[in-house]
Amino acid sequence: VLHCIISCASITSNSLLLYCIFDRTPPSFRSYSFLLKFQVLSDLLIVVSSLLTMQRIIPCDWTLVYISYGPCSFISADLCYYLYAIFLALHIDSFLTVLVAMGARYWILRFGFISKQRIMAALCMTFPPAILFVILFVISRGSDKEVRKVLVLFYSDAVNERVVTGNLDTRSPTMLIATAMICCGYVPLFVVIWIYRSMILRGLRRKIGALSIQTRALHRQFVSVLTLQAILPIFPVLGVTVSLIGVFGLARDPVLEITPFLLSEFAAFFSPLIVIMQIRYYSESLRSLFYRGRTHVTSIVSIKLPQPPRSFVHF
């Protein structure tokens, strides 16, 4: 149920942002809006892969067991495992997109314009790390039969679970690299994003006389968005941390088995909300949407229904 609630909320928030982008994006940053659309698409793919797998992560000593309850469990275990790999890889790609977006803002501030082709070329550079992660994660997959044996050894009542996949040894080189990409890869990227942020703010101060108040405000709004989005990877990192708590045997609880997956989904929910709340054009578009909807409902209610003719009641 929690999977469905968070997924539906994430789909709603991303759909609202997509509406705002098409409704109120000024002509001056049509090219940059391509980045926002790419982010929305990435977040929606995260939500869809989550909804299809509905993963439960059970640490059993050095083995990570994944039990899938989503629609993929009715198709094949391979599909569930690959979807989970894509789910994690998309988080890496999503954060790299924030780095590209911050670089694009600096380019626009310095040169006044950035082409869609240049943005697309930069986005293509975010794919190799995500693809590398998927390859490492797929190589790290253990035999389903062996993983099931480990699960039953720890939890004898789990013998009838439909789809059980996992990683037999989290200490294997490929699994260690994949885990490091999720847990530690964000640190140098965050440093680069913060450097870009400082360069943009310095550039705004230097060009205070050359830029209009509206343009400076828009740059600052986007910098605020990207700074807040740069913090969002804390959710998947916390998810992996919770899994490691189980791996090291520090705590065992059914809540901890679904928490990593749910935490990872929060980033896809909050990211579009940050954009809508920080960018004035989009917050105005959303207010206008709700105002139109409220006006429409009010007008329907205010229509006078035909009254039946009054009749005299005899006593």
C-alpha cells in the first residue's frame, strides 16, 4: 500500500510539473526547459520501475535478498531484478542531470544562450555511469536457487515467496563498486555542483548592472532549485545505509526491509515540487490551474436549477 501511495503521489507531482513546463515556460529558456522535461521523464521512470517491482530487501548475513511483490513477479524473476537495477541506475543518472543543469545555468549566465543540441550532448554523458552500474549489478546477481536457500535458512516461513532474487556476497568486487557508486559517488559530484553554484552567484554579482532584475531573479531561482535538488540523493544513500544495517546485523525488523526502497522513491516525489515552488512562472501556472478548476466548480454549483411550481397544501 505504501508503495502505491508514494508512487501515485510522485506521478501526480511530476505530471503537475510537466503541465507547468508546457503552460508557462518563457521563450527565453525553451532550450533549458528540455533539461526539466528530461528530469521529469527520469523521475517517472523511477516511479514506474518502483511500482512494477514493489521490492522488499532482506539482508541475510552478507547476502541481500530481494522479494518482489509487484506486477513483474507474474512475468519473471529476471524482469524484477533488471527493473530494480534500472531503478537504482536512474538515481545516478538523475543526480548527474542536476550537475548538467547547474553547468547549463553557468553557460547561460556567461554566454547568454545554450542550444538544445549542446544540452543533449551533455545529457548523453550522464548515461555511461548509469549503464556501468547496471552492468555491475547484473554481474553481481546470485543464483536464484542459492539465494532462496539462504532466505529459507534465515526465515523458514518464506519458502513460498513467488519471486526471490538477490546478491549472494555483497563483498564481491563488482558489488562493492556498485555500492560505492550509490553511496560515495555523490560526494565529488556535490562538490562540483557547489563550485558551479559559487561561480554562478559571483557572476550574478559581477553582472548586476548588465542584467535586468527579472533575469537576475530567474537565475537565482534556478540556482535555489538545483541546490535543493543536489541534496535529494540523501534519500537513496539513506536507503543503502538501512540495508547495510541489516547486513552487519545491527538491527532486524520488517520495517527496515521496505524502508530502503521507499526512501529511494522520495527523491522522485520532492524533485518536481522543488521546481514548482521555487520557479515563479511554474508556481503561478499551478495557482492558475487550481483557480480555474475552483471557478469552474463554483460556476456549476451557482447555476440555478429549475424550481417546481408551488402548490397550495390543504389542511
